[in-house]
Amino acid sequence: MTGWASWTTVNVFAGTGGVRTVELGVLTGNLSVHTTWSGSEADVAIQYSGGSDWYTMAGSPVPCHSEEESRTLHQLAVEAVQEGGGAVLSPPTHHPQTG
């Protein structure tokens, strides 16, 4: 199945140690987190809240096979930023449906 979706969460305060990005290294402070899902993978980007430039969260993109899985990934990314410690993106654990 193909599809497209995106989510943005603003005013995410990075925990001590911040979040690691590909382009700038570690970002700290008040950030925005944006996830874009394009049917087979999700990209997560970080921005200083109120800024204009987006930076790729380290570990992005990740395989992501459904809109629901990408929404979960977005929430995990927000929580990782809040936790800090040089957060990097980890793919969500995929649980095949049984039936």
C-alpha cells in the first residue's frame, strides 16, 4: 500500500544532551519535530522552534510500512527528543498481525 502523511509537534524541549542531527550535530532547547511518511519509509526532521531550517534526525529515514506505524514513530521521536542524551531515531518494533 502506498500513501503519504505528516505530523509536526512544536515546543518540544530537548532533554539534557539534546538530539543528534546529520547536518549540525546536537541540537538543544525548544525544538519542533516533523515526520513525513511516504508509503515505505519515514523521515524525521528537527527544527529550532520558530526557525526556518530543518535538520535530519540521526537515524532517519527508517523503513515504515503503514501510516499507523509512522504515527507511532513520530511519537517515539518526540519522546526521544524530550529524553535527550544525544537522541537518535530508532525504527519502531514491527509486530505482524496474527489472525
